[in-house]
Amino acid sequence: DVKVTQSSRYLVKRTGEKVFLECVQDMDHENMFWYRQDPGLGLRLIYFSYDVKMKEKGDIPEGYSVSREKKERFSLILESASTNQTSMYLCASSKTGGGEWAEAFFGQGTRLTVV
Amino acid sequence: LAKTTQPISMDSYEGQEVNITCSHNNIATNDYITWYQQFPSQGPRFIIQGYKTKVTNEVASLFIPADRKSSTLSLPRVSLSDTAVYYCLVGDAASKLTFGTGTRLQVTL
């Protein structure tokens, strides 16, 4: 089975801290995604990576950056955490091409609280 | 990217067939239609994907008319465990898998 693992299930950080959310997938997928999910707003794409060291902004990249140094790992960085970044963060991965590109596999999510 | 519109919520009784329709009027030639399911406190899970006509798997059926401007996810004989949010996505292999707010399905006895 495909496995997407996020480093923390729950996280509490202080305003202004630099926060790293880690995501690892074990299926050699080319694509990786970071979303945040807030009540009433659905899933919103923060950043997308289609290859190592490649990234594209999603719909809400402000206040975030990403790093993909290895194919299996995609990190989301909150440069200076703020209370409005309190949210559920979801990582996903998928293959490129064929009929499988739209079948993304999600991690269990990280519920981040910024105080 | 084709924008999608789907109902905010739906209610059903256990044992009924549920049909959730998604509108995507500006779907492009290369776009596929994909549906996901999300339970509370979990990440979304892929259900089904199609391009045209009908696709069926062990979980659901997807009906796509000839003009492809809409699609209908059909869940046969729902149970309480089908209570979830269902998302319709439209795009091609270069898309970024953009989710909307989905349809919240509530199944009751």
C-alpha cells in the first residue's frame, strides 16, 4: 500500500517561530502537494512539486515556502508562524502521467495550532 | 482549470442510492473528472475517475454525458459509513489537483 507519512499529528507552536512540517512518501511518486483545510473552506493548495527541487505555487502560498531535496520528501516551512496559520495541513503524493496522475494519496494530516 | 460546482450538502437514508452531480461547464478536451471522499479527521481518498460515458468500480459509478459539462457520482445503497464530504475535481495531468468545498453527505437511519 502507498504510504504518505506526516511527521506530526498535532503541533503547537508560538507566534513568530519557524515551523517545519515534513512529509515522506514511499511509492516513488513524482508529484507531491501541501494543502491546508479550514472549516467551510475545503482544501486549499499551498504548494505543489512535480520533481526534486521543482515547485509551483498553489492558491495560497503567502507565508509558506517548501523544500524538495529528495524525491520522497516534501517539507512545508512556515517562515514566521502566525495565528491565522492555525489549521489542518495535509500532504499528498501522486504519479505523473498515465491514468494514475489524479489518484493522490494523502497523509493523516497535521493539526497545527499557533498560539 | 475548469471550475466545478456541486451542492453544499445532501441528506439520504440508509439503503438509498445517492447521486451527487457536479457541474463543470468549461471543461477542456484533455480534462478528466475525478471524485474523492473525505471522512472527518482524515485526508481525502480517491474514489473514481472518468473521461466520458460511464465508469464503475466496487465503490461507485460515475456518469458523464456526451457534452461532459457535468458528471454524476452514484453511490448505491448507502450506509451510515458513507457519511462524508465528496469532492469533484476536473483537470488534466498538468493540473494541481484543486479541491473545492465539496458536498457534505449525511446518511441517517
